[in-house]
Amino acid sequence: MSTSASEPVSRSGRYFDGRSTRPAEVSLRIDAQQLQLEGVLTQRWALAQLSISERLGHAQRRILLPGGAFIEVADDPCWDVLPQQWGRSGLRLAWLESRWRHALAALLVLIVVCVSGYLYALPWLVERIALQVPATWVSELSRGTLDLIDRFYTAPSKLPAARQQQIRAALAAWRPAGEPLPAYRLHFRDGLRIGPNAFAMPSGDIVVTDQLVALASDDREVLGVLAHEIGHVQRRHALRQLMQGATLVIVINILLGDMGDMSGNMAALMNLTYSRDFEREADDYAAALMRANHVDPRRLADLLQRLDPAGAKESSALIGYFQSHPVTAERIQRLRAPAQGVER
């Protein structure tokens, strides 16, 4: 339908004032020069003041009004007298829509770009940003996390002070394997609800539970676990993991809208591969540090097998992919690689 000054047309629409989501039914009258609205208000606008959203199939379109208000209307050739908001992008989308092969190719390109960004660009960017985060922010984040863990999951350590000092002194005597060791603080806790475990905060606070010390056959196994946690601190894994997860939630919400808890769950699932990569990095760091101090990395593998005897068995590739850490069997195999010049 063509529109000219001699052939004005009338249409209906829904008016939104730009401040509320509540629509109001209105009538529109359009000719070659202006658009007139009647309903909740009566007003005229020159067509040059207006723009309309791009055409996409037969979906509803938006006429954008000065001041942030807009009108939703059914698609109709009469709206073609209004300027396209994005130049000729509406025509391009309509052209792509009518040629599904081109649309499919564009979708595949988009998928490749998104996957590449997720696998390469995001880790690269987050790694560099993590190195610039002020130490005060990292300390506050770690202190809050440690307080939360102490409140709900752990209790003060029951290890004698002399035993704690023995482990601290043994670790302090280790020499670095190339790069200097990062600053760290070792804390002992009774792992009431977490059992034999050890973990590192972004600030360098490392927690080891009494249960893990009791599970180890000797202190070299404990030191191997602590070397692994020092590797997490050195590479800022905890901070990078947190930043990657937050970035993924933001991106998912931008692409798919606010999905509440679902977006967080999707981000956590997508972030699993980073967890596995970080664990491998920390294992490699621990193995190098143990060899530099004449301790066989198989000591760490032995404790891993005792920590997770079921996980040490071979798992399917699919199960391994969806685990947050590499399957224990894979980690043990890497750590049990032949080591020269070390004491078993």
C-alpha cells in the first residue's frame, strides 16, 4: 500500500510512554507529511522526527517517538514512509530471512565467533585484568570468603601448635622452581563439613584441614597438596575463575535476557573447562616445585588416589567433560610420569 498526502491511512497501535510497561490502545493516522496519534493523548509529529524498527518477517514493529516513547504496530507497507532507525539494516534482515542459506551461514559464523571468544579471547582478557586488580580488593574478597567458610563449614584446628609449625617450616624451606614463590599464609582448620581438603583464596591464604593431614602417609604428600594450592595462587586462578563466571553471566543475560538463576547455571556449566585447565596448571606447577625440592610428584598422586578412590578409576569421556576437575585418573597419570633426580 502506498501512502501519499492525498491518501491518508488509519491504523491502530499500542502506545508506551517510555516509563511504564503498561500499554494504551491508540489510533494512528498517517500521510506523506505527518503522523497523528489519538487516544491517551492527541499529538502530531512530522515524519522526519520519527524512526521505525527494522522489519523482521511479520513481527510487530516499533515507531520511536521523540523523548523515549514508542508505539507498537503490526507490520504494514504504510510504515515504509518512516526512516529506518538503522539505515537499510531492516532490508538486509528481510533479505536474509528470505534466503535461509545465507541466514544459516551467518548463524554459523556467529557461533564460531562466540566459541572462539569463549575459548581464547575471554581467558586471555581475564588473565590480564586479574593481574591489575588492586591487592586491597583481593584481600577484602578473600577475607569475606574465609569468614563465611569458618562460620558454616570449618572449626578451629585440633592439630597441636607444634605439628602445625612443623608443616609450615617444611614448606617454608622449599626453594622455588624458577619463578619466586608467591606470598602465602597457611591456615589449619578442622574440616567439619568438608573433610580432607585444601583450598586457596585469591589473596594467598591457603587452608588445609586436619583431616587431610591425617589422611597423608607422610608430610611430603601434604607438601605436594600445598604446592598445588600455591600454583593456584601464583596463577591467580580463583580470581580469574570468579571474573570469567561473572562475565559469562553478563554475556548470557545480554544475549538471552535476564534468566535469573538459569543464566548463572549456564555460566557455571560453560565455565567447567576453565576449572579443568586451572587444575592441570596447578598440578604441573606442583610437580615442578616438588622435583625442585627432590620430592617425587607421585607422592601427590598417592594422596589424590586416597582422597578419591572412586574417581581414580577410569571415567567415560562424557562424564569427564562435565566434571569441574579433570577426572582423578587423568591427574594421577600425569603426576606419575617418570621423574629423574627425586626421592620416592
